[in-house]
Amino acid sequence: MGGEGELSPEVSALLAKLKGKDWKLILATGRDRNYVEGRGDVAGVFDCWVLENGVEVYVPSSNASHVHLIEGWEELRRQALKLPFTGAKKWTFHFPRNRLREVERLVKSLGIQTSFKDNRGILHALPAGVDKGVGVLKALEMLKVEGWIAALGDAMVDLDLFRVADFKAAVGNAEETVKKKADYIAEKPDGEGALEILKKLVEGSLP
């Protein structure tokens, strides 16, 4: 599942019930590892973290980490962070959508293959060849599991997650493109929508 807000006690309880049914829980987020490690609400809940939209995949139980970078990426990030409108993550950077042309000029000058993922007006620059979907597949490999994948999302950046999922669910206030790709759309928004979806998964009424 994606999402940036703090987990409510109700959501945490439902996730624990899914784990009790032998589900593997993967947090797929645009945040970096430093941020997630400071989140007490996810400690011990998720089996794997797909971080920075797939760039780093981390398994807390074994401390195993896989980072997907490409040649020249660190130099691109270093130069991009000199621009006044960029923000830093551990391995990547982000910026407002209206600054895309300026970043594209820098990318072109360095010849680095880069993709841009839109999260409600903020673009996240990633090395080519990686996204949330790629990250989730790597997570399954690191966890040594195969099987049916259910994904929960709300923003355009989650479409890559949906690409690899067998069942796709969106909260009620998800972006329209995400809703069009979803197999199930919650009646409620944000955390309440996630709660609705998780309840149905625990009950077995979805999919």
C-alpha cells in the first residue's frame, strides 16, 4: 500500500489481522528510509519498505537493502540540489511540476536517463528503470515469496504499483486516472477509505 499519513490504530489493527492470515505487507512510498525509520506507527507492521518510489527496497527483519541507481545519477542529484526549488531525499530529489523544463535541461546536459513521477503536483525524479511496481517485485524477491498482489493507492505515482497488482483498490478521493484503473473504489477518502478497503480484505469480501 502507498500513502504518507500516519496509520490510525484501526488501520494498524486490520494490518495485524492480515499478517495473522499470512499476508506479507509492503509499504510503497515516495518517502526515504530516514523518514520511515522515524515513524513509530510502521515499526513492526510492514515486512518490507519500498522507498523513494522504488529506488530503495528494505527488509527491516534482516536489515537487507537493495538500491537501484544508474551511472551518473549521483552527479545529477548533486547538481539538481543546487537549484533553489528542489528538495532532497536520501537517493533522489523532487520539485514542483511547473519547474520541469528547467530540470529537463539539466538532465539533458548530463545525459542521464531519468523518469519523473507525479504525486499531486510534485515531481519525483528517479533513475530510469525503477518505479513502485519494480520495487514491489524486488520486495517479493527479497522476501522469497510469490503470489497474489493487492495494491491500495490514491495518486498517479501509484499507477506503477497497480501495473503489477492482481487486485487494485483506490480510496474515494483518489485521482481520476487512478480510479479508472482500480477494481474497487472506496466510498470514503484517505484513511477512512483505506480502513474500508482493509476491512473488506480481512473479511474476505474483496476481491
